Amino acid sequence: MVEVRVTQEIEVKYRVLDEDALLAALRVRGVVLSAPVIQDDQAFAPVGWRYGMSKRGVPFGRLRTQEGRHLFTVKRPVSNELVCVEHETVVADREQMHGALLVMGFAPTVRIVKSRRVGSWGDATVCVDVVDGLGVFVEVEALVAAGGSGEATQERLHGWVCSWGVPVERVTETYDSLLRAGQG
């Protein structure tokens, strides 16, 4: 039997109101961001699930292409959309994985294209994203063992972001939900 290590990805997300102020605050804290990379994501949901329904406990798929490499990710929100059990792996053929997801009972939902820069701050990852159709966002993510408190980790990360003194607006939805809301 294969033992699967289960972790939760905990994140907080903010719409950035002043990108220059954000970048300056990150520099002051020693956060070095990577060069921007384009991420082309196709989100998937189980057939029968619709936007407006709860995401808690529901598995969602994502196919990402970044710099010619394809990743398949499945996330299952635990206590809210930004506290998820996550599994991810490289796939050789995006189109074949897309077909496999359809056979497994998933349907494509929203395409998300963004430019992402990544850095580290303590035990967290900082992502500065420019999302097509949405604007500039910053995400701060941490990984914790399954069963750990997602909300407590979110509050710790939120405190960090507040300490930056940067004008941001907290967002509790994922990019696919934000894009979908903008389309509807």
C-alpha cells in the first residue's frame, strides 16, 4: 500500500490597490521575487457542481502550463475556499490529462491566465499575480499538516500582510470564482 502524505495549503489573498507600495514593502522585508512567469490554468469541477454551490469537501482539478511544463493539481477545500488538501504532479500530455478528467466526471469551468512572481518570507510563499481580467493580487501561502488549523494559519498570515502597511483588499474567493462572478 502506498502511503500518501496529506498536507493542507493555506492561503490568504488580496486585491492590490498600489502595486508599487506592495513591491517596496516586500523589498524592505527581504522578499526577493522571481522573474514573472505565465501560468495558463484550466479549472475543472465535478459534473453537476455549479458556481454558487459550496466548495467545501468538493474536489476541483486544475491543469496548468508554465514554461512548457504541465501540472495537474487537485484541491479539496476543507473549511473555506482557501484552506485545501492539495495533491499535484507533473503530466506529460495536457490534452490527454484533459480527456482523462472528462472521463473521471469533471467539466472545465474557467480559464485563468496570469503572470506570477514568487518569493519566500519565513515559512510562507508570497505570490504577486497579475491576472488577466482581474488585476493585481498578492497571495501568501503556507503548508501545514492535515488536521492543522487552517483558520489560525490564515489569521497569522493575514497579520503579516496587515503589518506591511500596504493598501490591499482581502479576497476570500479563488481566481476562478472571481472571474466567473465578473462574467455573470
